[in-house]
Amino acid sequence: MALKEQLVDGIAILALKGKLLGGSETDELHNKLRQLQQQDINKIILDLRQLKRLNSSGVAALMMAKNRLRNAGGDLKLVNVEGEVRNVFMITKLITIFDTFSSLDRALESFGKESN
């Protein structure tokens, strides 16, 4: 899995590419989230447009990340949940747990609405 990072108004945007199937891939995601939290960045958007596969280990990593960020006063939101990954989210009902957006702009705006 490849991970690309961007920071917009104190919100980290992480674009994931490839597969999130456990092992080093989930370790990489956990390490990046931990690094961001050490920088007091607790609002994160994961762009899943280029994530092609996700299994139960990947789902667990996303759930742990969401819980950790919420406990720290932040949140994890998802954008561009498509294809096979969307199917996994629908089957597991995760689509009802995560805030998902079709565009990055809408995901960014949603963080602004929370603070109002």
C-alpha cells in the first residue's frame, strides 16, 4: 500500500493506494496516524479512491483508527469509497458507522460544521 499525505487547515488527508490487507500495510497506517496525533492532528480524511482491496484486518485497522481519533477529540472520515471497497462497507454495514463523502471538499466542509 502506498500512502500520500496532505494537510489542509489542520486536517490531514491521507490517500491510500493499493491494498489494506493487514501486516505491514496496517502497520504503516497505524504509524502514520500515531505520528499525526503526536503533532496534535486529530481530524483525518482517508481518500480511498485508489484502494483496490480491503479485508477484515483492514476493516479492523480503520475501526481502531476511528476510535482512537474520536477518543482524542477528533474524527476519521472517508472519501471516494468505491468499487470492491464500497461493497465491503455495504456488506459489513460500516457505511453506517463511518462518515463517507463523494468529494474531498464535502469531507473538509463537514469538519467545519462540527465546530459550529
